[in-house]
Amino acid sequence: MTETPALLPTAPDGATPVRVLTIAGSDSGGGAGIQADMRSFALMGVHACVAVTAVTVQNSTGVSGYQAIDPPIVADQIRAVVTDIGIGAAKTGMLASSAIINAVVSTCADLGIGGDGDIPLVVDPVCASMHGDPLLAADALDDLRAALIPRATIVTPNLDEVRLITGIDVVDEKTQRAAARALLDLGARWALVKGGHLRSSDRSPDLLLGAGGSGETELEIDHERIDTGHDHGAGDTLAAALTAALAHGYSVPDALRFAKGWVTRCLIAAYPLGAGHGPVNPLWRVAGDFPPTR
């Protein structure tokens, strides 16, 4: 049985809570994208602001199309939020194109988000849906590597995204470590190579590597693999939990410990939806501390 994760501090009634920003696409099925981010943010007790990058035509069986938002509008959303409301951390999800990536990178640099700025940036490098539907133009991978990842406080690819970005096929602990180092070489401060898709293991082993002034830092977090066919939005939910914890001032390793517990609990509570994959479920948070059942 997986323990319920420790919860983040919440603001008292009438007090302004911690604020975060998600820069991502909309999932019309409600399981991933900004919808997954905002569900988790709300249930973790933080106020979520949004910069929408694309509108997808999506349900539980896949993505049948999307419309990218004009890059200056994406940039203006970020700037409007940060200069008025203020944020403690930000995350990226689906960015769709090189033009949007570059608009996001430029605006984040101006506002001190990621890189050497004061505001942590979680980069979830969304390239395709869980069904394999492309969510990033093929010619945008170079900008993802050269412009966005170097701004990342932490980058959180799944194994398919790792292969696209680094060329490394992660099949075991050795290749997982090689992939994390390759992501650090691209300029990320911390690299998380998730083990949720590592089907050779009966566990879900995540590897976090960080490159700092005192040398390389390594953290392995190994949770039970949750046997569910309903895991839509798991990567978004993990990245959102990381973002919320970083906004509270957690270190990257401590933020990951919280986020891994959160997404594991959401996987336990996942539910069927439509004819395809159902979503992970942060709604366990409002149902009380019930014992999880599988």
C-alpha cells in the first residue's frame, strides 16, 4: 500500500496563496495539458495562472488535431501574469512549434524565469501524446534542445521524449544515467529521467541528476509500479507537483520526493473515461484519506 503523500502548506482563508504558471496546451478531454495542471494545482493549494499555447482536439482515444496560438499572444499571456500577479515557479508543457518555443524562451529570460533567474522553471518537453500523436513540429526539436532546455531548472522527459532529444534508448540503469547526463550537457540544471515507461522493471525507478558548483548530485527514487491502464496526464501531473513544491521553496530533490508521492497516489486513484485511457486522479485529495484499493 502506498502512503498518502505529505501535503504542501496552504494559505489561510483570505490570504493570497502561492502562485504558479503553466505554459501549455489545452486538452479537450480534460485528462492532460493545462486541465491536468490546474486540477493538481488547485488540489495542492496553489493558485494557477495559464498561458495557453495550443488548443487540441482530443479525447480518451487520442489527438485528432490542434491549433497553435499566435506566439506573441503566448508571450503576452506570460508577461501579463508575471508582471501583475507574480509567480513562485513556472512549467512548460506542449509548445507546438519553434516560434512558440522561442517566444517563451525570450519572455522567460526577460522576466527571470529559469536559467539564472530567481523563478524556477520546470520543462516538461512534450513531443507526442501517450497515443503517439505528434504535439511538437519535427523541426522544433533543435530549438527545444538549444533554447528551452538550457533555461530549465529541471527537465522531465518520459523515455520516448528522452530518445527524441538525446538519441539514447533507455533500457536499464546504465542508459538511464547516460540519458540524464546528456540532458545536463544540453544545459539543464537538473535532469529527471523517469522510469514509468521502463517496462523491464517491476518498479518505477526515477533518476535525478544535478550539476552544481559542488559537483554532480544524484537521487534515485523507486516507487512501486501501479498496475493501471489509466495513466493519461501522469507526466503533466508530476511536473505540476514539482512546480508547486518549487514555488514553496523546496529544493529540487525534496520537490521531486513530494511530486513522486503525489503522482503515485494519483495513479492509484485513476479512473476509466471514454473508450480509451482514463486520467490519473488528484481528486483523491477531496475524498478524504481513504485507503487506496486496486
